[in-house]
Amino acid sequence: MEKEYLARIKHYSIVETKYLPEPKGQLTMNSIRSFEETNLLKLLKPSDIVLLFDENGKSYSSPEFAQYLQKKFLSGKNIYLVSGGPYGFSDGIYKRADGLISLSSMTFTHQMVRVIIAEQLYRAFTILKNEKYHH
């Protein structure tokens, strides 16, 4: 499903998915967060907009999310929509973030989160283009 939505989004915008490598060995929660922080920050330029999907983020309806994204798109900068690892984000990633978005107060698997994000991004584009999908 994720690939299907990403293919649909390409009709509206350039979209690319990047997955961080899995840490190796027996690691603590903090070392995993540090590993993820190092690898994520390597991908980013100072001008990039980083939006984290986080349980403590702001909740949006789909139309509100579309409007929020539209404001970010108007900046002309690259936008990274980031889902956290199994232990959430490190302090360094939170400091780098330009916004926090909550998908739900429930917990989802990483695979489900990727599908939900892709679908909501596609839905946002259809809302902004006043297309029928949202209804």
C-alpha cells in the first residue's frame, strides 16, 4: 500500500523515501537513538524542514494537515517527514525539528506508520487540488 500511495503522490510532487540503516549488535536505547540521530542528521541540510511524527505532536484533521503542509511547501525548501525508531527520537533530533505532528495517541508499527503517512500525504495533495479522493 505504501508504494501505491507514493506512486500516486508523484503526480503532484517529487517524493523520495529514505530508510535509516538498522543498528547492529546489542545496543541500549540511548545508543540506538544516538545511532539514528547521527544517520538522520547526515541526510539533512540546514535549510531543510524537518517534521517529526510524534505522539506529543499537534493533531490535525486531514484538511488542516493539508493546509499545514501547503505553508511548508510554499517555502520552496525540502521537507522531511520523519517517523521515529522503536525508542522514539533523541534530544538532538527534537532540537533539529521544525514541527511535531501526531498521527494518533495510539501506537502503530513502523510499517503501518509509513502507510498512514503516505496516504495522508496523498490525501493532502488531493485536498489542496480540490479533487474527490478526500470525500
